[in-house]
Amino acid sequence: MIDPQPDFQPAVGVAEQLSPGLRRLLAPNASPMTYRGTNTYLLGESEVAVIDPGPLDDAHLSAILEAGAGRISHILVTHAHLDHSPLARVLAGRTGAPVYGFGPATAGRSPLMQELADSGLVGGGEGVDLGFAPDVLLADGDCVSGADWQVTALHTPGHMSGHLAFAWGNVLFSGDLVMGWATSLVSPPDGDLSAFMASLRRLQSFDWSVFHAGHGAPVTEPAERLKTLLTHRQGREAEILETLRLGADTPAGLAGKIYTGTPSALLPAASRNVLAHLIALTEENLVSPIGPLRSDARFHLVEEK
């Protein structure tokens, strides 16, 4: 597989200055789904906000505490996945800083996604932090500030129902909603493709200078990246509809036919993305499951009834 960002080679555990008042620490959790690892951001000087503390890892905890130098005052979490949120509670215990987030892991689900969850649809093993519980709940538009910084929380569901991005002026900490190295995983019922597309379109209404993502290098052309992601998803939808013209199929079957050349280890994630598309297409009455809507259901075009 070709490395999408070969020049992005930060050292694990070393606080790298990105701009005045902003540093990045890379967690030691590289994988096919996390790329080099989770990016933890430290914002501010006299009072430091830690954005996405990352996974439970003693070495990463020590690196954050050393970089924070006793000045950590806020802990901000974009979403409750195991590579972003678990260290928050441990870090709060060591520093006394409150944890800010949208809510517990299942907060923000649409009625349809909650209905699917209640009917037994579960995630695809992407690692939900079911124990996540912020001290302070943030709603869309809420501001959080320290001595020399202020961010605005933007509720940006899609990758996860309770996903937040944090706007610092015209800089956005985009979590896993927008990354430069890959498209985001959207895995129902926690991921919602209709919400994902709406969040991308919402971000298009702002004039951003850079996105600092949860994984990978900074996105230095945000407007172009947003356009590319929307176009990619629209193209994927067209591929799914065209493939279904050949006959009904399951999300896994469609993924195998569409994601040609994808490493086998990533095909389960691809299947979850296809499922997300199929649920959105079902909402639009373009496709329909044969029987109950499940992750292994066979789907067909509505026009072929």
C-alpha cells in the first residue's frame, strides 16, 4: 500500500511546535486504522488545553504531563473512540483538569441509528469507549477558554454521533471527521453517513486556514479537502448503486467488488462504510434490505421490486 503522507514522520512522544501556542504529541499507537498514531494537541501556554489525550498508554501519559509542565487546565475530547478518549480520565486524575465532550459514547444518535442499535445492530469493532463520561457537556456553539486561548465546539456528527470539532479562530481541530491521509470510517450505528455529509457541507461555510486532524499531517487546503471528500462519497454511492444493478448483495459482498486492491485487513472497515451508504440510500428509498436491516442483510435497488 502506498504511503499517503511519506513526509509526515513525527517522533513519538516529542512535543512538536506547530504554531505559536500550539504543539502536537504523537501517541505510540500506529496501525492501519490510526496511521502513524493519534495526534494529541496542546493548546496554550500559561493554561494548557489537551485535545484528544489518546489511548491508555503510560508512556503517552508521561509525555503529556511533561509537555504540560503542571499547566494543564482543560481536557477536550473530539469523540469516544479508544484511540482518542480513554486517557482523558487518567489525565484528569493526575492534573485535576475537567474533561469536556459532547456526552457519553452513544450520545447524539439519530432516531434511526438508535432504532437500529435497539434492534441489535452493533459496530464493526472500531473500538468505542463505552466508559467515556465527560465532566462538562459541550453543545454546538459552546465556547471554552483558557488564559490565552479560546475554542468553539462544533457538533460534527458522522464519524461518530457525538463527534466534536474545535474551532480556534480559523484553525479547526477536526478530529476524525476530516483527515488528509484517508477518508473517515463511518460505521453504523455510531457512524451516520447522512450526518457525515451534512457536517462536511457545514464546514464548507467557514473560511478555514488549516485542519489539525486526529491522525496524519495538517490539512493545509481545507476547502479543497472538503470538496474532495464529498465528491469521493458521492462517487462511492454511485458505485454501490451501479453494482447493485447486477443483483442484490450484502455490504461485505459489495465491498469486495468495489474496494479492489484494498488490503484484506481493511476490508471489514470498507464493509462498514458500504453499510453506512446503504442505510443512507435506504432512507432515500433508493435501495431496500431483503428482510430486517442488518449488517449482513442483502440489499437490492428499489426500482427492481
